[in-house]
Amino acid sequence: MRRLYKTELHKVMNKALYSLPKRFEKILNMKYGINNRKYTVEQIAKQFKLSKQRIYVEEKNALKMLRESKAYSEMLRIYLDMS
């Protein structure tokens, strides 16, 4: 049963991330290891050819967009109601 919840949460997170601009989506995926392994901020910055500070700013903006997203809030609420 726990695996089912984890799978459903993963689906909800992917849908929410998909709603973000592509670079934000990729940064969060890499930083938190959502669809693969976790990367350090230094590794992410190098891949995007940005400074570490810029990665932190983009991460902050992406998380803010997710928090303010009505669709994300609704998807997460549905998931929590299932558990």
C-alpha cells in the first residue's frame, strides 16, 4: 500500500513540475532527485552554465510558483485525501 501512495505522489509531483518552465522543472528534478539521482548545486550550475547563486534564485522562484499554483494545490489535496 505504501508503494502505491509513493507512486501516486510521484505522479502528482511530475504533473506539478511539468507545469513549470522547462528550466525550472529540470533544476528541481536535478536538485531533489525526483526522476533520477540528486545533483549538487555546483553540478547543476555547470550544466546550465549559470552561477550557483542563479541556481538558488531559480529554485526559489520555481518553488514559489508551485506553492502559488492552484492546479498543484488541487493535485496534492487529492493525493492527501487518498491516503
